[in-house]
Amino acid sequence: MVSERLLNIIMLIEVALLALAVSLFFLHGVWLHLTARRMDRLSKTGRESLARLVMRGIVNVEDIEVLKNLPPDVQNITVLEISRSLSGAGKERLRFVAQQVGVVDRARALCQHRRWTHRLRGARILSGLDIPDPLVLKLLADRHPAVRAQAAEWAAAQPSVEVISAMLELLADPATQARFAVQNALLRMGNVIAGPLSTFLETHSDRAAGAGLRVAESVAEPRFLTSALRLSHAENIGVREAAAKLLGAIAGAEAAARLVEMLADSDSHVRAAAASALGRMHYWQAGSQLAERLRDPRWRVRREAGLALRAIGAPGTLLLRRALKGDDRFAADMAQQVLDLPEAAAG
Amino acid sequence: MREIIAAFVTQFLVKGQFAVLLYFLAVNGWYLVLLVSSLLELRRHMLLIADESRHLLLSSTLSPTISILAPAYNEEATIETDGSKDRTVQVLIEKFDLVPVKTIYERNIQTKLVRSLYRSSTYPGLVVVDKENGGKADALNVGLSFARGELVCAMDADTLIEADGLQRMVRPFLYSTDVVATGGTIRVVNGSLVKHGRVQKTAVPSHLLAGIQVVEYLRAFLFGRLGWNRLGGNIIISGAFGLFQREAVLQAGGYLHDTVGEDMELVVRLKRLSYERGGPGKIAFVPDPVAWTEVPETTKVLGRQRDRWHRGLADVLWRHRRMLFNPRYGVTGLFVYPYYAFVELLAPVIEAVGLVSLVLGLALGVVDWNFAGLFYLTAYGLGTALTAFTLILEDLSFHRYNTFRDRALLFWWALLENMGYRQLTVYWRVRGLWRFLRGRKEWGTMERKGFRPVTAPS
């Protein structure tokens, strides 16, 4: 039998652990309650002072002093929460106040901290305030993906040549886990990225090019045409698919001619993307090739071809009706489904 | 006869008691490791999400698109409290102003017949598929075929996802191309105030069964699944709230029909295929997206649910038994799978043996009451302490239960859990295992009360 003495010892340890857990649980509750009350009070004071400074545009020394006397956490919270709803002159005034109060200096120090969590916090504050600080630019090459992603978010509001080229380099980084943040930031920069992105696409043909193509598709500048045509022959399926989508967004005779060729690509994703792009362009001249794709062995290609035929108007509808009477039952089935679609669902 | 039984029980108690106690301590010791792991993971996660801005995700054309799949059968009480049976589609048509539509979809997976398709005039994003009943897996497979999103969120029709839950769930997919599925936290809605499909005010239920399940769910999600994130990955994502790469699920063949643990089976299969074929295979648990679900408040329904869960677990582990201790499947084969097999699956059997021997020992006078009480308290004491630490984890991170009443109730339910409730779940799980061995695969019925605007205590 297990000795009672052993059970007693184990029991004592367990009781001690339980008592510790319960004390911590309730004490933490009390602490949370008190902290919440204190934070509410201080935040209210901070918000009122900050609102007066930012909205009225008058530099009131008393309000600055009130903000300076708040704990750093409260300063950060109040500054960041108001920054989301400000732009232009209001944001400029907020930056000034944040500088005066010490929020900016603290954030800069955090950006240089050895712990990634601190660097992330620093980058978030400077991003929230849209401060063009070279320290955040450096963070685009940070060891931690979350910090790199945050730096990319900051970069969206800083579309300088230096920042754009650093961002494009991140697209080429195969290890980056912040690709979405980088692509999204490039997209938010707008047409200013067209030149550097075009150069980037001319010199890359790997996965990074695929990521670049997806950004280019949203900008859809004619200057991407040469790269899109070149990359439509890339080995990587994803790159070819993205090139087809970009060609569809740019449109034009050259793009259409290449897209028609791509309808015969060895990969179904590329064929489907090409068919969809031709439909998007309303390129009725490709009607017969699209009708041919209704016989494709892959469902997704047949679907995109059918929808593209419907999108190009009367010639496409005629070809769909013909497919109904054809010998290929898959083509006929898809044609029937597309023709059955209500007007609003087509394309 | 009595002497023979007494001699046998004595022998068993002498030799087996130490083993049972050791087993309890080993299991709880491992839970302690999980608790520390989840504490570290939670700290990292809280630092990562502090002050993050998720609004960019909503406005970006690059954000992955999500289709939500919510199989509904006999859910009219959840949709509208008319209380009638088998009118789910009619209630949906009336409630959401549905009109019949046609669409093109690929029959990727063989499913039961689709009768008709509707789209809501009020909410154009809502599509309702009316099909022959073929079980939850069949409905999800139809949903997978109709879905257009890159990601699909599988949820229960009676689950309430918090407003920014999906934005939070999608993060791992953006940070790593290796992620195939993510799961969020499920919390108990019983006792909370629900208005317009949102939880307005959280409260710990005062109902015994629902209250204990709050503690159970916190423990399962906050230290069970979160702990595994750091120790090699999860193999469970709740069927009530999970986000998957649609293409990966289709390539894996969708949900299996002939299992009651279709959600876990899919996750294990995705994980297994990632080792066998390559490709994405990371299963991430994200603690901050929350979905609220109604839990059973009667022992009858709860028993059926636990029985089904355990049958599902046994079935999944049996189907993928080749992963056990197989180095080809990395950490999953060497650590995660054995944990589920030897701790999650077999724990109720060991526990039942220990309890039955103790009761027999008492009945036959082999064990005295003092010793039995001490043994019982020792065996369950560490588990209670660990549960109390889980409550601290919740308090340190999300602190959804703020009032003194809620705290006191949580602690009270944590204490009460081992005084009968746990033993009941042991019985139900052993019954589930027995039924699995006998080949039973039915679901049983869940009685829905619907989300009524319950007034939470202040």
C-alpha cells in the first residue's frame, strides 16, 4: 500500500499550490480593479488635454504639463488611440505634442532595444504617429518577422525611394514571414511605386516576382507590360498565374495575344487565370479559343472559360449555346450552368 | 466468494494503487509542463498583439478571402425561437429574406443531393444550401464545394463569433505560408447576456453543469491547446470554430462521413499528409479570437456529447495509428499522438479502475475511510491546483470574468469539478470507448435552447 505519510506529503504540496493559486487569482482581481480605476481616471485627464491641444491647435503649456505628468503607458495609450482618427494638420499637431511629452523619444529608444517585443512596441508607436524616422527603416531588416511586418506598415506612409527599394528587397527575401505586410504597404503607397516595381520585375523571376506581380496587378500600369509578358513564361506556376492576372488588368492587344497563348498552358491554374483575364478584358476575339476551353479536363478552367464567354457578350453567348448542342457533355453542362445564371451573377 | 473478492481487491490495491497514483501524478506533471508552456506562449502572444492595428486587413485587396460554413440541422431554435422541429430552412427563408438562385459549383467531393440554393436579399453574402441530411461532414463538404474563399471557416450554427474573431484568426496565415489551419478559443455562453447575435456581457453561469464546463473549456483551450503550440503543435481544432486553407482541405478529400470526430480527423489527416506529401502542415491555436457556444445543462445531453467526443477521439487515433511513435511524423508521431493515445484516450479507463477499486476496497473493508479520503484528495488535488492556475492565466490575459461574483463562482466550480462531475465524465468517456469498440457511430441529439436575451447578474 502507498504509505499515508507519502500521501500526506503530496497532499500538503497540493494544498500549498492551490492556496497560492487562489491567493494570486483573487489578489490579481483586486489589482486589476484598482489599476482599471486608476487608468480610467488618468486616461480621461490625458484625453481631455490631448483633445484640446490637437483639435484647437493652441499650444497650451498647462496641458502639455498635464500630459508629461502622466505615466508613460497612459501617454502611449492616449496618443495612439487618438492617432487612428487623425490625419493632415491634426496629426502634425499630435506629432508635436508627442515629441514634447517624450513619447517619440521613448519610442525611438524602444526601437533600439535588444528585445524584439520592445522594438515592436517602438515601431508601433512611430507607425501610429507616421514619424519618418530612419530607425524604423532599419527595422525592415529586423531579425523578428513581427517587427519587420510592423516596419512595413510604417513604410506605407513613407513612400521615399529609399523606403520603396528596401520594401522591394523584402519581397525578394525568401525567408520573410511578413510578405503580406510588405505587399499591402506597397499597395497603400499608390502609383509612386510603379517605377521601382517595374525595375524590380524586370530583374526578378522567382517567387518574389510573383509577390511583386500581385502588387502590380492592383496598380495596373502599362509600364509593367514587358515584365508581365516575360514572366508569363516563368517556370514557377504561381508566377505565370500572377502574370496572367496582371496582363488582364493592363489589357491591350499584346497582353490579349499572350493570354490567348496561355489558354494552352500546361497548368490548369494558369489556364483558368488566362480565361478569366480575357473575360475581364471583354476580348471577344478570343471567343473560339475560350469555347475550346469549355472542353478542358479541369473544372476550374471550364468554369472560367464559361464565365469569360458570358462576359464578352453576344458572341460569347452564341458560342455557349453552340456548346449546348456539342458532343462534349462536360462543355455542354458548363455552358448550361453559365447560361442559367441570372444577369447579376455572370462574370 | 466475498473472501476471494476481498483477497483479489487487496492484492490489486497493494500492487495497483501505487501505479494509479503514479499515473495521476505523471499526467498532472505533464499538465504542469503544458501550463508553463502556455504561460510562455500566452505572454509572447499578448506582447505580439498589444496595440496592433487589424483594420488594414479589412481594407486590403491582398487579404485572403474567407467563406464561412455553418451546417444547420434542427437549429431553428438558434435562428429564431419558435421552438418547432425541422423547419430550419423555412425559418431561414423568412428571417433572412432568401430567394432561390443558381450558381456554378464543382462537385469536388461526393455528397448527398443538393435540393436548392438560396441567397439572402438582406445580406447578399449569405448563401443557404438546402440538401438532404447526410450528417455534419456531408454538409461541410457541400459547403467546401460552394465556397469561393481561399480560407474556409467551419463553425457550428449555434456558435457566436466575436466581431473581430476572424481578423484575429487569420493572422498566422499571413505570417507563415506553412499554416494549414488555425483554431480559436471556445467559451461558454450560458449565463451571459446575448443581444443581436453578440455577447454583450459575460458572466459565469450559476447552473452547476454549465458552470463547471466554463472551467473545463478554459482549461482545455488556455493551457491544453495553447501549451501544445509551443511543444510541437496541435492536432485538435474545435469543429465549432476553425479556419482552414480551402485548397488543402479539398486536396485531402474533405471531411470524412463515417466518423463522429470529423473535425479532429480532418486536422490529423492534414497534419499527416503534410509529412507524407510535403506542403503546409502547421496547425496553430490562436487564443484571442473567441467563439461562444451553448453547452448542455442536463446530464443526459452532456453524457451523449462526451460519449460522442470520446468515440470520435478513439476513432481518429485508430484510423491514424501508424503515426504512433513513428519518427516519419516528427513531433506529432513521437509526442503529440502518444499523448492523445495514452493520456486523453486511456486516462478515463485508468481513473475508472482506480475509483472502482477504491469503492470495492471500502465496501469489503480492505481500505479504511481515512485512507480512501486521503488517496482521493491526493489524486485529484494537483488537478484542482492546475485548474486554479488556468484561471490565473485567463485573468492575466483576457480577464473576461471581472466581477467578484464571477471569480468566486469560477473558483467554486473548479473545486466542485472533482466532486462527482469528473467521475461522471469518466463514466461517459469509458462508455464512449466501449461503444467505439462495439462499432457505434451515431451522433445523438443536442437539445437547443437558443440564445435568449438572458439578463446577466450585475
